[in-house]
Amino acid sequence: MIIKPKVRGFICTNAHPAGCAQHVQEQIDFVKSQPQADAKPKKVLVIGASTGYGLASRITAAFGNGASTLGIFFEKEPTEKRTGSAGWYNTAAFQNAADDAGLYAKNINGDAFSHDIKAKTIETIKADLGQVDLVVYSLASPRRTDPDTGEVYASALKPIGNGFTTKSLNTSKRVIEEVAVEPASEEEIAGTIKVMGGEDWELWMNALKDAGVLSENVKTVAYTYIGKELTWPLYGKATIGRAKEDLDRAATEIRKVTSDLNGEAFVTSLNAVVTQASSAIPIMPLYISGLFKVMKADGTQENPIDQIQGLFRDNLYSTERSLDEHNRLMQNLKELEDDVQARVQTIWDQVDTDSIDQLTDYTGYHHEFLKLFGFEVDGVDYDADVSPLAAINNMIQ
């Protein structure tokens, strides 16, 4: 079939296998071209390994550090008539590249919140790796089923305390409009913490520790976005922010649990980038478009692979780490500079529908959005007839 993007609102409902494969190869080539830290992980578990920061972590671990990797994800397999999800194609491409490079890589497709997937992961580690020395937790999901009670929790993108009205970039209509957002209920706050907080990260680390599959000096990292004043109403100081604060609590508990292994647990604060998750948050498309304009002018704009490559080299495996007062690794210092934020605020205050292209880099934002699904990737013929089928080798059944 000839595959063109089908965009509905803030999601793309299909993906291009050749485009996803080329995008993965671009990231691999970038990592291989960069200097690495002297200390390196050797056996890595990535929970949420198929897109965004999780995929970037797996690529950096494998092709920058030569690590064996086990990837956990929940992706849709293609059929002859329907494309698979971008994460499926990303993983197929990653696995092919790892096989060609002689790197150990295996995959588990399923609900990472479940006990079954945790048990299958532990069984695989015991059989193949013995122990892991790095656990990356990079899940993004709108809902979570509690593995003990079966209750389903949903996250909500809402402020806490008071509602507010703000500018938003309607990416379907390509217009800037005002949106009013009502405050979250206590139930919605609690549900968001259950889905996006640190509870499942903690469950994973407890299960891995109890099974004896964590090595001495093990490290684990979970990713967050903090932002500053402009995004706080619907992010840092809202339901998502409250959930992300729960990651700090989990990191403290994980440090206690792994203290006898000399373990380290960090929440890492990263830049605002185009991901499937960030595209769903009303403030973020406009904010990121303005941020791209400013940071590209400064030559400091980074995408997920830039951020994670830098995290491994300059922070996580460095003797000189950038930590904030909450003991988070700070990989987003360039975004948070006062001058950068002031210039983005000026854009925000001035921009309207007629000046989107002049004042922001929405074109760049949209390009990065489509690349998430394998579209607008250099070197790919999008008029070619391609099969949507792609197998993932080394899938643990």
C-alpha cells in the first residue's frame, strides 16, 4: 500500500514502516558519532522502550555503550490491511540494527503495569542476562489497571485548585484559540497519580530486587518534565505535575530498597520535546513551537536522542552531575534559562493565528510530530508501494 499520514487532532492513526526505520537509523548514527562517558551500562532494562525518550535510551545504551538491552512496550502489530503502531516499527528497526551489530536485544510486548509482564521480564533476565545494571522507566499511558485490584485508573490533564483560560494551538485547524479548563476533582488528581506517578516504577524495582536480578551499583532513572511559569498551570502545578512529584517519593523509596546494592535512583527532568504524550496537552504545541523558535536561533534546541545521549554522558554516568534541590538530574537547563523563558513568553503574548509562522516554529513542530510516525523523514519515498508488515525478531512470547 501507499501510506500517507492520517492525522486526527493530536494523534496520527497510522505509521510508515520505512520512515520509522529510517528515523531509528538516524538516531543510531547520531549516537555512534558522539563521545561517550567512560563508565557504561552493560545490561539494561528499558520499560517503555518503543518511542520517545524510552527508545532514545535503548538506542543510547546499545549503540553508544554496547549494552545488552531488554525492551518492554505495548504496541499494535500490523496486518496486511492496516499499519502497525509507530512503536512497533521502531522496535522492529532497532532489533534489526542490533542483530546486525551483534548486540543482545530481546523484546516483550504487553501491559507493563501487569504482574504477568513483570514476571516474564524477570524470567528472561534470569535466563539470559543474570542481572541488569540499569533500569530505565519511561512509560506514558492515559490509563492503568491496578494489578492487584483490577481497578482501572485514568489520568486527567487539568489544573488543581482553580480553572483557567489560556491560549492553545489547535493543530487540526491550525489556529490559535482560547481554551477554558476546569479544575480537577480529588478523584481525578488521585487517578492521575496512580497512572503517571511513581507507584509502578516502585513495583518494578521491588519485583526485580526480590528476584535477585539487580546488580551491585545498579542505577534506575525515570523521566519527567518540570517546565517553568508558562506551562505550570496545566503541567508542573497541575494534575500531571502532582503525579510527577510522586516520582520523587518513589525515587527515595527505591534508594532505600537498593541501598544494600549501593543502588542509585534518579528522576531526570528533560526538555519539552514533541512526543505523542506532549501533543495531547493543550498548552504544549504552542509552547514548544515558540521554544523551538528561540532555541534553534541559539543553536541549543535538542530532541530526545540529543537529550538522552547527553544524560548518559554528562549526568547519569558522570562524576559531575547536575542535580536540583530534589536530587533530580537536570538535563533541561538550557530550556529553563531566564532569557530563553522570557523570549518564549514574548512570543506567547504576541502570537495569533495570522502570525504563527512568523513568530513560532510551528512548521518545525509539525515536522517533528510527523517524524514520530515515520513521515517527513529524509531519504524515504512516500509514493512507493510498501508492505505494512514488519516482524520484530527476538520477541519473548
